[in-house]
Amino acid sequence: MKNIQEDIKTGNFKQAYLLYGEEAYLKQQYKHKLVQALNPEDDTMNFNHYEGRNIDVKELIDLCETMPFFADRRVLLEDTGFFKNKCDELADYMKELPDYLCLIFVENEVDKRNRMYKAVKAAGRIGEFVQQDEKTLMRWAAGLLKKEGKMI
């Protein structure tokens, strides 16, 4: 997670990010931070959002090959199932991603032995968001309150 925060802060983005795990709140927070950093002006022309398991891989690769229009980066994928099921065509494509492309995968279930997992690991960053323990959540809540000038 710290590596992803560092990428957002410096603006030096990798070509692929995988956010997964059971901590849905943190996963969504990091997704929104990455999207805001990559697409600050809510550019709908260069930002594509795909969700669900019925994504046509050939259509996706064609879109990835399309250069962005007056922007640097493009594409977000969510709950695709690519990391649980076999998707060799996309895994092979991940080895030669164009410089202008940034794929963000947000998944619930991931098989770490999967080719897609290994391809994203080679091309970018992976963030696993596990269930937070009580101590961590207390520190997080205290930090939020401290920012507001409150204390519990």
C-alpha cells in the first residue's frame, strides 16, 4: 500500500495495479485515489470503466492499443474474474503494455498462481487489503478525529 501511495504522491505510475482483498473500504479508497491522480479532470473520453465477468478480452486489448486523446493514461477494470479464471490472452498482452496505458484491476478474489497475477506483478504493483484488526482501526479513527481537532 505504501508503494501505491508513493506512486500517487510522485506521479510516477506503473502500467498496472491490482487491488484485492476482503477490506472493501480500503480497496475503494485506493481505487478512488488512483483514479483521481490518473484522471484529475474526470475525463470521460480517455477513462474507461469495465465491470463484470463478461468483458470481451479482444475488445479490451483493442481499446488498450488506442492512444489517449489529450491525456496521459486510460482504463479501469473491476470484478473481472481474470485473476480467478484463465485469461491467457490478456496475460500475454500484459508483457508488452504501451507506455500511455494504466490498468487498474479491483478484484474480490485472486489466485496468486494465476498468470494474470504474475503478469500484473511484473508490470506494476499489487495491493492486498486484508481485514483490519481492532488496534489498527482505533488508530485510524483517532487519526481522522485528530485532523478535525477532536479527541476521544
